[in-house]
Amino acid sequence: MAQQAAGDNAPVGTRLDRRKARTRQALVDAAVRLIAEGRGERASIQEITEAADIGFGSFYNHFDSKEVLFRTASEEVLERWGQLIDRACAGLDDPAEVFATSLRISGRLGWTHPDLARFLTGAGLGLLDVSWGLAPRARRDIEAGQAAGRFTGTHPDIALSAAAGGLLGLLRVHQDRPGDVGESAVDQLAAALLRMLGVPARDAGRVATRPLPEIEAW
């Protein structure tokens, strides 16, 4: 997005810049909705531009292919959410609590941010291949826990896959049968993953039920 050039009252870019930015954002928003609906891989460019309410020809002014668009949309959404979690965890010193808190905040998306939860479940385990956002942060936290001696024995890639599968499965169950799962299930999942990572059961239970920090508005 263009930056304000001079003075508080200076316009942000030109009218053309602003129109291009709005069109690009409309395409990204449409891609996010299609992923949330589970149609990301199947949608044609015609369907994408119709969902974005723009002309077909405008697509290639912003993206070379639908694959680039969907990758960009995933990276932008996941990075924004990841940055919110980073700020929420900024005051935590225990690597186990950082890992658990990140998972517990994301695990509550079904209750707090249902649209984002549907995006995650729509993207599925493909999230592990996105170079920005949640997966690289979770791996970072796992490796930090191992370096500090808090986590033992589980390869980071295996731990990351288990965490991703558990998170996506829980969000899916909540979407399909919301009456069958409560928020406490998120804490139970966090405790189970901490135990898998080598944290003693009693300690894992304490860490996974500590008060959560506040998170900024999405």
C-alpha cells in the first residue's frame, strides 16, 4: 500500500494507486473466502473475479496465476494472525507457555473468529507449506523449547505436524458439531501436545490452563 508522502493531510498515493490497491485487496479477500469454503483449488479465475466483483481482465494486472493469488492470500492472512499472536506472547518467558498459548489462542478461533477458523480448515495441512504465518512460528517455538531443555525427544517436524493436525481437527469438529466440543478441549489439546514434547503431565496441565493474554482486535 502506498505510504503517506508529506504531512498529515497528504493523500495516500494517487487515485489510480488507490483503485489498484482496492482491486488487489478484493482479489485477496475473494481468495480467502474461496479457501474457507474449500474451493481454493477448484475455483477458476472467472469464479475468482466474480467473487471479487471485478472484471476478468483485471486479474492479470495483479497476479500471474490463481496459484500465486491463493499463496499470497494465505501468506497475508497467516502472517497477520501470527503477528497478533507474537505480540500477545511478548511477555512470556517459558518456551512451553509460548507454544501452548499460541496454540490455545488459535484453537479458540472457532469461537472468537469463525471466518478465520473456516479459512484454516479450508486450507488444511497445506498450511504447513506456507512460509509465513503459523507453521514457521510453531516450529520456532518448538525449537526454542528444545534448546532450553523444556522439550525433549520429538523431532520438530513431527511435533509441528501433530500440532497442526490436532488444531485443524479440533476446529473442524467445532464447525461440524459445535455442541460436542467446548473451549476446554483446546486446553486439553495443548496439554496433550506438551506431554508429547516431554513436559511432565502435571506441569503440562498447569501451563495449558494459565490465563491467556489479551489479543488485539483482528
